[in-house]
Amino acid sequence: MVKLVQVENVFKSFGDVNAVNGVSLDIEEGQFYSLLGPSGCGKTTLLRLIAGFEKPTSGQVFIDNTSMEGIEPNLRPTNMVFQNYAIFPHLNVEENVAYGLRNKRENRNKQNKLVDEALELVGLSGLNKRSANALSGGQKQRVALARALILKPKVLLLDEPLSALDKKLREQMQSELRHLQRAVGITFILVTHDQYEALTMSDRVAVMFDGKVAQEASPRDLYELPTSQKVASFIGEMTFIEGEIIGENKNLKVQSEIFGQINIDKSRVFGQSSKKIILGIRPEKITIVPKTSRSKNLVSGKIIDVSYFGETTNYKVSCGTIETLTISSQNSVGQPSYSVGKEIQLKADLDNIIAFSA
Amino acid sequence: MMFLLSFWTQDYLVLNKTFTLNNYIEAFTQPVYQLLFSRSLYISLTVTFFTVLLAYPMAYFISFYGGNRKALWLFLITIPFWTSYLLRMFLWKVILGYNGVLNSFLLWLEMISEPLTFILYNSNAVIIALTHGWAPFAILPIFVSLEKIDRSLLEASRDLGDGPIKQFFRVILPLSMPGVVGASLIIFIPTVGDYITPKLVGGTDGLMIANMIQVQFSKANNAPLAAALSVSSLVIVAFISIVFVLFNKKYLRRY
């Protein structure tokens, strides 16, 4: 695949604050790429550096093997969908969508045809003359998308485009965006703080903390094989348990809290080797089993909190030295529900444990 | 009161209260009043034009480059108000006069060989003095409308291919038109009726309708005619303002 956007060791500081602190990324052509991180992690700044609204303090951005140094936003092969959509209030839908086209020397009829096509693409056919103020949030979103896509940029930049929409509409727009990206084949770079949005939509995700990329991986790897505790607890939930390495062959032999002696595949161990390690396990990899069942690796505990989510129920369990162990269990008929204070027995899927050096 | 008075007649010392339109006929047919009306409109429209033209860049600068010193800039703009309006107008006499600051300076630079006379005691002097006097009133509404422009719209226009000049004419100017219209009205309406400034710096060629109204009320002792002139100028100003507002209706609808 062709590398379309290359970010090379980019730093950006505002006064004493280092918003972007040495980021290097390669984004391939045609990818749906997400920059994920908590607010203030520098993801939006990075996007604005690619768009040209900010200039890097040091480092460079390349698009299509061309350095973007000194190139103004209006001359870059990028277009942006802004967080608040930035729809021009003095123009109607059609004028908004055609805004960038009017800077090009193509005849009006052709431009008008393109506008109609773009509006159809985002599902707004027939709203050409609607005033920008009469649009709902979702419609503004679509106008902003049409306005950017109509210029056929090499890269479409999306700055938290869905954060202002309600949950239902957001989910709908997520799948529409995904389909749209496949249909037009343009590289999308999405900034989001929503883990699930990043996981469901992207081909690749870069997780950022404090101006640095903590991990860059496919959504599946990011969830199943996070390389650090920070990433693991940012993407979904994870319970951490202390352990100590007691031996090594093809697997790592670990003496851990509550689960006792376990073997961990070396491909699931991250960080420099040290004697003390931290084990992590996702809530859905632990199941509650009947008190009567007898098998290896059973742990008993006491429920201290229950939260019902519809498709799943999350239990916080205290067991032994671990204050809170999170369990997520699928809700279905026949599956008993437990209440706070109940003594239960747990079985962990130990193959799914991952380890980080402490 | 004024309106009623304009339909009466002054009979030496008493008011004749029979209804008549003679005052209005006189106001609209006598060449002197026509001249004064048209001169007043010419002066105040020119003043409005130049004030807005000069105020816009200042408001633009404060809004876009004022950073965290916007309040300071706005404060500095109010400094001329610390002295009285009268005093400021008098100062223009000192600046524009035959032996005034400006002429002496230009003579000293040898840019002119004799003092300029077209800058004092005529309409030009009134225009210059009024433009200066009213500038702050134009800066504020334009500043406010510029402040209200969402900065992401400016980024969007750059992102969609506009250079700085296109951006100004396609986004900034249309979105700040409500401020420009407001500023124009704020300047135009009061300057039509100004009489201190023309009296001080206008000479005889720079007199405006308000000076005549004052003369009719006092020296000429013809209050009904003065009232008719006042009502007429009110109607004319209102008419022009309404036409102006309608003309800019597109920009004034609420975003």
C-alpha cells in the first residue's frame, strides 16, 4: 500500500505546553484512520497540523510524498469536517456545498451537477435551497461532509464530527461514514475520544496520550493486545492483578494473586522483562460459575456492585487481595442475576490474560 | 407638538392656528432649503461612508489581532470622548485653519506653496470633523459583529480553498454586514441634524439644515417654518434609513 500521509517526528508547543510531543505516523492510502485519546492529548492539534491550520514547532508532514512545510490550508490536498461543522450561516445548503467548487474554473452547470451528486451521496437530495439555519445537527453534519468530499481531497480530516449528535444518530452516522469512505475510497483521518467509535469505524487506530502515540494498531489488536496498561484501561475495561515471574520456558510461568500459578504465552507479554509483572484481564473473559461446580482455577468472591447495561450486566467483585475485579456477563434467559453482597465463584479464561512489566 | 406647530403660521408675535401646508410648500420649493437639505444629506452620507470605511479596519484589527488586549484597544478608542465635543471641533479649526497645524506642516515640508483653503469653512471641513467625531460610534457595532463570527468559519473557508482576500469578501464581510448597517445608521441619522460642527468649521458654504432650523426658531422667529423643516428632515432621514435597511435585508436577517 502507498503511504499517503507521513508525519515525521512532529512537535508542536503552545507556550510551555507541548501539545504534540514527537509524533511519527504513516497513514496508508484508502485507510480509515483514527486518532484516539482523551481530551487534551494532542489529537486535534495533530489533525490541524495535517490540515495546515497549525505549523509544527519541528518535524514535518508529508502528503503524497510532498512536504507540506509552508503550504497554506487552502493549497493542501486536504479538506476538513469541523467539530461544530462550520456551516456558513449566510449561505444555503447548495451554496455551502458548492463553496469550494466556486474557487475552481469549471463551468457552473458542471458544478451544479456535482453539487446534486454530493447531496445525493450524503442523503440530502432536494434540500438545495434550504437555509443553513433550518438544518438539524445531523443534516449540518452531512452538508459539511458533502462540502468537503465534493472537492475530492486526497485526505478527509474529521475533527470529532459525531460528538454533538445523540447516541442513535451517532451510531447511524458511524456506519454511514464507514460506507461512504468505502464508496469514495478517500483516506479518512478521524479524531475521536470515543473508544467504540474508533474501534467500530477504523482500519487502524493510533492511541495518543500527552502528545505522544502510545500504540498504533488495528482495532482488534488494540483491544486484544494492548501494549501498555494505559492503553488497556483506556480501550474498554481491564482488571489488573499483580504477579511475579517464577519460571520461563516456551511460556512465562507466573505466580499471581488470586489465580495462583499460570502460564502466559510470550507473545502476550509487553514491556521490558522484570521480575514483577502486572496481569490484565478483560471483564468478559471472566464468568460466574455455580458454587457447586468443581474445576481448576476457580476463585471465590463477593459482589460489591452491579450495573445493568441491557445486553450485559457488569459486576464489581472483591476477591481476596483484589479489591475490585470487573466481570461482564451476557444477559440471557436462564442466566441468574446476582445482587450485591452475594458470594460467588468465578472462572477466568486464562488464555486471554495479558501481562505488562511493572 | 412640533408636528402641530408645522401646520400653523407665525403672525408677528402670535401663532395663527389655522391649518395650512404653506410651511411645507415653502420648505420643499424654496431653493435655499433645497440646497440645505441636499447639502446636509451629502455631508452626512459622505461622513457615514468615510467613517465606516475608516472604522472597519480598526474594528477588524481589534477583533482579529487584539489578542487579549481587546479591552485596552476599545478603551483607547474612547479617549477622544474625554474632552468635550465642542472642544474637539474647535481643535479642528486649529488644525485645518489658514495658519493652522496642517498648513504650516505642509508648507514646512514644501509640499505646498501657499496654505490650502479648501479644508476649512466649507463642507469638506464639516466632513473631516464629523468623521473624526463619530468614528468610535462606528467602530463598536462593527467590532461586535466581527467578534460574533465563529472563527471556525474562517478556517473552513481557508480549508475550502479561499485565500485571505477571497475569505474576506465571501465570509467576513457578509457576516459583519449587520454591524456595518448598524454603524451606518448610527452615524447617518444624527449627523444629518448636526448644527454645532457646521457652525464652527463650516463657514457659510458648510451650513446644514439644522443651522437653518435654529435660525428660524430664534432669530427669524418663525417657529412653524422651523417645525416644518424639522419634520421634513425627519421624514427624509427616516425614508433613507428604511430604504437602506431594506436594501441590506439579506444581511440583517438573523443567522
